[in-house]
Amino acid sequence: MIIEAIRRSLMGVALGSMFTFIILTIVNFTDTDASVSQIWFYMLWSLVLGIYFGLSSFVFEDNEWSYLKQTCIHFIMSIAVYFFIALFITKWIPFSLIAILVSCIVFIFIYAIFWTGYYLYYKKVEKTLNASLKKKK
């Protein structure tokens, strides 16, 4: 369990680093001024979010919850953690109704893309396993 948590945390750090690199590339090519301490601070919280998303996948482990319950719990936790960090700690999102609504819509859209991707992937794995079992019979 501890090894798996470390593995998922490292995967989250990797994804957080990729997103940070993309943002730094945009900042670099748009000649936006940013101090090293500001970049360090934002990267730290990007990595914290990556670790969170890596560890939060434990919600989808084998348990007695339905897929709907797992998804709802994961979504609520994820949006709460993200908005807490983005609104109050890093101030990535301005504290205005329009900015919060747009950010919420973008978050839901990205979450839906990832959820759909994982759903389709595991459906394909399920079909492959079922076909493999039928061949063995």
C-alpha cells in the first residue's frame, strides 16, 4: 500500500511538472515577467495538486462503492481541493463570480475528458479480458 501510494504520488508529480512546464513555456513566449520566487511558489502548488490527484485515485480502488459514488466523491474532493488552492493559496483564479464560473466550467470539462478517457480505456480492457476468458473455455 505504501509503495503504491509513493508510485501514484510520483506519477502525480510527473503530471504536475508537465503542466508547470507547459505554463512556463507560455510565460516564456509571451514575455510575461515573473520572479523566481513566484514561479517556485506556483510550481510547488502544482506539484501538490499532482500528488493529490495521484493519491485521490485510491477512491476508485476495489471497494463496495458503486462507480457513481466513487466518481461523485472523487469529483467533489477534487474540485474542493483545486478551488481551495487556486482561489485562496495561489490566487490563480481571481475572486470574482465570472472567473469562478468560467474556471468551474473548464474544470468540469477537463474532468469529463479524463473520466471519459479512463472509462473507455477500462471498457476496452474489460472486453479484452472477456474475450480472453472465452477463448480459454
